[in-house]
Amino acid sequence: MYTVTQAAFIIAVYKLADLKQWKDFHPTLLYVCVLNLLYNYITANYQLWKLHPDFFSNHSITDIMNSIILLPAMSFLFLSHYPRNKEKKAIVLYYIKWIIGSVLIESIFVVTDRISFHNGYHFWMEPFFYTLMFTFIRLHYKRPLLTYVLSCLVVLFFIWYFNVPIGTPIDERN
């Protein structure tokens, strides 16, 4: 399922995104990729969510593929179609559409046991997570330095809130 989802997003980018803007979006696509890889490093052996692969051999390989394919493609589509008219209602509806769409896609993974949640993180938290994710994607595109500072604060909050044992060697976690 992950491979199909990744392929679907690649096709969607090719068919629906404004490919001429790739240079403008490139730093933000890298930001999204690096942040997900950082999540995997920080939470190694203490994941908040764990992907159960259907094609690749484990969570790490599957999530690396998500980091380099799915998340940048999703971000490209999100930025490519972001409302240009700056009307607040249109922007809020745009975010709601993306958050609901992401939660619906993820709910399929939940129902098919392709993702599980651990260490105090729950599926009901996903709308909040996606709100934060899409807000930071757009913010990074407009104000990258501010986004880096805010991202560090959010990462520190998540480490604290979910008791991620960063002081414990990865091999000794759980």
C-alpha cells in the first residue's frame, strides 16, 4: 500500500502540480524530507508511529521511502495549489481539505494494520499533527529561518511530551 500511495503521489505531481515551480519549492521539499528523517533518528526504537511495510522489509526502509518520495510529493502538491488570493476563508478551507484528506488516507492504513501508534501517540492526534505539518510547510516556503526555530521548539516539545528517551542509547530503548 505504501508503494502504491507513493506512486499515486508521483503521478499526481506529474499531472497536477506546477512543475515550473520546483526550484522555488525545492528548499521546502528538502526541509520536509530532513524533518521526517530526523523524526526517525530521534525516535529510533521508541517510535510514536510505526509503519508496517507491505513491500519493503521494515519500518525504516518504508519511512525513508516516504521521506524521499511521499512527503516531498505531498508538499509539492500542497504548495503548488495554495490559494493565491489570500482570502482567509479560501486558505482555511484549503488547509481543512488537506488535513481531512491526509487523515482519510491514513485511516486506510490504520484499518489495514499498516500503521500503529505507540508511546502515548494516538490516531486522534493526527488532525493536530497534519495542521502543524501543513502550516510549517507553508511557513517554511515563506519564512524558512523562522520555521527552523519553531521546528526546534516543536521537536523539543514532542520529546518532552512523549518522554522520548534521547539520553538513552538507541540499542537500550524499550
